[in-house]
Amino acid sequence: MGGWVLFFGIVGIIFSALGIVLRVVDYRRKQDVAALVLSVALFAVSWYAFIYLMILTGSVVHVPNFYNKGIPLYYLIAPCMFFYVKLRLRQIHKLPRYWYLHLAPFVFGLVDIMPYALTSSAEKQALMVRLVTNIRTGFEHEYGFINQQWHYIIRLLLAFAYLLAQWRALFMADTEDGVISRRLLFSLYTLTIIYSLFIAIQVGMVMNILFNQLQASYILRDADQLIWIGGLYLLFSLWVCFGPRLWRSD
């Protein structure tokens, strides 16, 4: 089953790269801000998948500078998903006023990766060896201004809040007959369901770790859970590649 996790992860990264290129092209051709924020969300998820695969395979030991650089990016996934759906429903190409306030968690994450970034190469490599041997180290290492498990908790709490707002926007749009095409609504509902399941499984894993820390390494390597996350990541990548083009064809 571990082979399927690697398969979903690698194929997902390939389709993610294609999806990001397609959405950036959309942005450059049409000044479509929604396409740009969707590509940012997909890049952040892809980086998460890439780093996780490197930890599982032990490859991260050879490139320790890659580790923890994604922490600020992961805070962008939830607001980017919300703004994508909001912009598509309103059929506009401009972010709302004060959108930059949503970058505050990103800045918080950027500050917290500095202690690790300033650490010597030898210390980084030693930490990566510990991490590959005991993946729980990712929750416990001291290279940050806060306990690292708080990043997981804060990020998932924010994701839950944005996801509620995203579902509310969809339900409100669904009640306006004829304003939004049914094909677009179906497409956005599909995307939101995939993303909701992705978040739900992560919440389950984090809660399981918090209440059963002795089993954290096993939980983080549990193929039964990782295969679901990998499958949903692949579906998300495929949606970003082909979903936006399907609803435009009506």
C-alpha cells in the first residue's frame, strides 16, 4: 500500500505542475486573479506533498534546506481556496479590499522558520536524520519560536473557519436562481468537497497525534490514511488541470 501512496504523490505532483502552468497562463492572458490564487493554493499543497514524500523516502537528508520552508505557504491554502470560490461566484477579477490582512498567518510562519534557516548545515542534516528515523521529530524539534505542533493546530483551525465561509458562499449562490450557471456551481461544489475531505482527514490525524503522542510516528506513516490523502491530492490536481475548462465549455 505504501507504493500507492508514492504513486498518488508523484502523479499528483506531475498534474499539479501542469495545473499551475495552465492557471498562470489563464492569469497572464485574462488577468484572471482567481486562476492565480488557485495556482498558489495548489503550489502550497504540492510542496507539502513533495516534502512529505522526501521524508518518507529519506531523501530529505540530502537537501535539509528544503525542510520547513513550506510552513508560511501552508497558511495560504485556506484563504486562496476561499477567494477562488468567492471570485468565481461573483464573476469578478479583483480581490476585495484589505485582502492583504489574510497574509498575517503567512508572515507569522515566515518569521518562525528563521531559526532553522540560520542554523548550520551540520545541525540541519543531523535534524533530518532524526526526522527520517522518527518522523515525530517534526512536531517536537526546537528550531522555531513556538512549539511546532501549534502550526498544525492553528493552520487547521483557520482552514476550518475559511471552509465554513466557502460552503456558506456556495449555499448562498445556490439559492439565486439563474444568476450562476449550474455547471459552474457543480464544479465548485466538487472542488469544495474534495478539499473538505482533505482537511477532515488531516484534522483526524492531528487530533489522533495530540491525544496519542507515543504513537505519532506510526500515525504519520500510516499508509491507510496516507493513501486517502494522496488520492484526494491527485483528485485536487486533476480538478485544477481540467475543472475550470469544463465549466467554461457551456
